[in-house]
Amino acid sequence: VGYDPYLTVDAAWRLSEQIKRADTIADAVKDADFVTVHVPKNEETTGLIADAKIAQMKPNTILLNYSRLGIVDNKAVVEALAENRLGKYYTDFSDATILHNDKIVIMPHIGGSTIEAEINCARMAARETIEFLETGNITNSVNLPNVSAPFESDHRITLIHENIPNMIGQISTYLANQGINIENLVNKAKGKYAYTMVDIDEIDQAKQQELVANLEKIPAVTRVRILTRKK
């Protein structure tokens, strides 16, 4: 049973049919023998598992946190264990609050260093790099947003640019002035930078080079590529 309010369509396709999706955290944990946490640490997730969530678990539930320190409230865990409202706690994030407790197992933070993890990370990085080079789609970038869209035409322009007003206007206006029709446009931003993919009509090689050169002259544009869909 899993709970994920931000589950993407792509992630949903990869899930086993045996996994049941819960509508709330309470629904996910209420009958669980084991509860595991798999989220990034941010304002929304800090203290995510605290008194209220622990109260929704069975008294013998085993809680595992291998995400980040602070997502689980250690003080609340220690109190729940002492009062037999929680079975056991496993984590690889040490903290003075949870030391010397027979119901808490602190493990070394080396999950990403196992042979299996190293192999899987290398494969994933290769797949995502190939996907970016061939289609322009971005997955798991540090500095750019996740952007994915199927080709709507044979040619695609990708642009990395600053996340400021009127960038889409400048790009689309230039293309319109060149008599180039936009078949599809996707734009997403992450912090100071944004990424735009534009699927366009058929153009020859010479025109492609001219397009790249002129789009790169827009002051806030960092990089431009033109990709051709594989037949």
C-alpha cells in the first residue's frame, strides 16, 4: 500500500499491479506492519511522521526512515516506543535523541553505496542522458525541471533560458516572423532557470543552423538545440 500525492503518470505505469494506492497517509499506515518513508526533505515533509501520524499506526508497527533526518520526529518516536504505541524504529540517521534505545536500530548511511545501487544508478544515468540527447526530455536534473513530451512533429527546438517574463513571447514571436508553425510547446521552470521545448514544421539543415544562431542571440537564452525525431 502506498501514498503519494504527487504520483506522475510515468511513475504510475512502473508500479506493480499488486500495489494499492491510498488516498491519505492515514489510510496507508493504519493496517501496516511496516511503514517506510521515501520523500525528499523540504518544508512540507519536515516532521511529516510525528505524534498524529504515529497515533494512526498499530502499536506493533515497525517504522523505517531511510530518507532524511527530520522527516520523522525522533522525540515523538522515542515517546511512542516508551509507551508501547510503536513496535520498533529503524533508521540510518543518527541523532542524540535516539541513541542507546533497545527499540531503535541505527544503521550506517550507505544504502546508495551497495553494488546493486551503484549499478542501478549507472544504468539510470545512462538512460536519462540518452533520452535527453535524443528527445530533449529531462528527468531528475539538479538545475532544470522535469520536462517530458512526445514528438508532435519531425523537428524539436530545445532552449535553456532564464526564468523571466516574456521568454515564451520572444521565442514564439521570432518563429512566427520566420514563418515557422509551432506544433506543440512545453515550458517549465525550476528556480532561476526554465526549459522550453518547441515542436515545429519541417525545415532544412541550413535553416536549422540559422534558427539556432538567432535564438541564441536572445540575451536570456543559454543554449539552443534542434533535434530530429527518429523514424
